[in-house]
Amino acid sequence: MFAPFKKEHICIAHRGYRAYFPENTLFAFQAALGRFDMFEFDVQYTKDMVPVIFHDEDLLRCTNVKEMFDRYTVRELTFDEIKRLDNVSWFIKQNPFHTDLDYGYLNTIPKHSIPTLDEVLEFIKQNRFPANLEIKNSDLDAGFIVGDVLSRVEKHGVKDYVIISSFNHDYVRKIEGFYKAALFDGYKEGLLDYLKDLKVDSYHVDVEHLKTEDIQVLLKSGIFTNVYTVDDEKLKLKLFDQGVKGIFCDY
């Protein structure tokens, strides 16, 4: 069993502690340490095949890419180009969660802070901080992506600290010998049989498509239910009472 699932309930920092720090940065992950049971991050590949941590397919929302290049997606830029992007200033300017930010500290952190997968795996190793690694969909060969991610997880010695998930269930199916989860943003008929066929450890579903009757059915087959993204405290408690194992939250 994935170690965090041994706890009755867990809170998972969605892209890190992103209500107070720029999402999917080492600063957001570090801030989640001690506040959350684990954290979640997103992996996709640059033009020159370097796995970096970024959620959106394009870089428009969280960087100044429009000022720098005429190409806007992660897959269209090389790693060196990605490292030139400012992925911090937008957060300071927008304060997207309207929280009480420490502007003094935020203004001191490096503005070019999109991390690589290797950097985050090393962070996990150094801090023994469990994580959910989400593989974003890609035009690259599924075998290459899964093989590359698994080899890096193994190389850093964090296999027991990482559960790997994706909306692309071809990726999930190819993962063997690692903890894994299937992501859904809608309801799936024949859910139990489908998840058993995928051989997953957990079912990750958006809160709007959660069917409470599925929670216990899946649990009887050893499959835990984790729900995203919930920041309302009363709703969190309700979901835990219904048998949900983990909740992805921003704060």
C-alpha cells in the first residue's frame, strides 16, 4: 500500500501550496511540507525532450511567454527557452486566491523557476515527502514517456514516495511495478471493472462527478478514492465522512 494511504484521511497540496506560492514550483512544494500529507505536480516534455513541471499545455497563464516568443506551448519550446521564462511575477501581480501573501518574500525568489522532473524527484528524496506525479497528455510515444518517467523515479530512489497518475489511461496501463492512479473528469460506466483492469491503487475524480456509492464499492476491492479540488472545509469533512481517502486542495 502507498504509505500515505495508511492514514485515515489525507490532504494533498494541489500543485503545491499554490494559494500562497506560484504553482508547480519548488517554493510551493517546500511550503506544503509539514502542512499537507503529500503534494501533487504535473509533468510534460519540452521540444528537446526534457521533462519539466508545468500544468497547462500552453505557457500563457503562468509566464511571460508572449513577451519572449511566438510559440506558446511547452512542447514548442526547448528547455533553455523554458528556463528563460518568468513564472513568478504573474502570481505576485494577480494573487489568484486573494490570500494574505508575503510579498516581501515572494519578491526575493528567482523569477525563472520552472523546475525539472529530476529537481522535484530529488526534493522528494531529500525531504521524504510523498507526491502524486501526474503525467500530462502528449503527442510523444506513450512507451517513451512512461519508460522515461519510471526510470527517473527509480534513479532517484523515490519509488515508494510517488504515485503516478494520468488522464491518459494508456499511460496508466503501461505502468507496472509502481503505485498508480487513474484520473477522471467525468463519470465512467462499469467503473469498478475498468479500474481493476487498469490495476490502479486509487481513483482520482473531480468532486462534481463523484458518486458516493462508488467509494465503498471500490474500497472493498482495495481501490481508494481521492477527490479534486476542494477548498471548502465543510465539504472536506463531508467527503471524509463518506469514505474518501484524500482530497486535493489549494490551501
